[in-house]
Amino acid sequence: MVLTEREWGALIHGIGFGALFLLAFAGGLAGLYSLRPELITTVGIKERMLRLKVGVVAMAVAAWGTVITGTWVVYPWYREKGPESPKSILISDEATAGWHDFGMEWKEHVAWISPLLATVAAFIVMYYGIDLIKNDRARKIAMMLFVLAFAFAAVAGLFGALITKVAPVK
């Protein structure tokens, strides 16, 4: 199997950064959730904090990687001029024009909220560190931001998969 340059770009954007994002989210959320005083032992604190910090920072980095490669690598291919471009294919049919009008607008603009929220969550974890065990409010805020970052990215990823199914970047 041979992949074109564009297929490699889309693969790195969607599968590479997307998979890292999902794994980091799962690990980070579990780490934040389990950072409650009743679940922590003295021995487990050091190991758990390292895993949590790695998870939340990895999610923020993956979110930035996803939106940057999507915006400056994959997206220009989508917007190319000509009747065979993915954008032209979508807007040429009334049944799929909404995918461009709403789905691509989400991916272009709203998806950028995800790395911002993930970065704030990572900052909270790095700043408070072990104090998150006692500071329930900061821990819950970090969890909320983390989940919102995931939600914005999940919607963008879903739109990306559905749009690519109808009008792939070739």
C-alpha cells in the first residue's frame, strides 16, 4: 500500500495526533478523577502525579498538533479551487452543503477552543501539582476544562470523519 503526501498528512493529523489525544485524555481524566484524598496512598502519590502531568501535557500537545496540522496542512487541500476539490464536492449538493456550512466552520474555528482548554487544564495540574489532592475546586475545574477540551475536539473529529467520507482530500 502506497500513501500519497496528502494521505500521509491526513493520517498524521487524524490518526496520529487524534490517537495520542484520545489516549492522553483517558489517562489524564482517570488521573484527575482519582486524585481524591480517600483514594491516595503516600506511596502512590509520586507515581500518580507524574502520570497525571504527562497525560495532561500530552493531551494539550496533541490538541495543538491536531489543530495546527489541520489548519495549515490538511485544510488548504480541502479548500483548493476546482470542481474536484472536497469543498466543491460538498457545496455542489444541497444534501451535503450543510456539512461545509456547519461542519467545516466548526473545524476551522470552534475546534481551536480545544487546545486552549487543554492547555489551561495542563497549567492547573502543573501549577498546583500535589496540592490538587487537597484543593478539590481546582481539581474539578481542571477536570471540567479537560472534558470540555475533549468534547470540542470530539465534535471536530466526528465532522472530519463524516466530511472525509463524503468528500475525501485526494
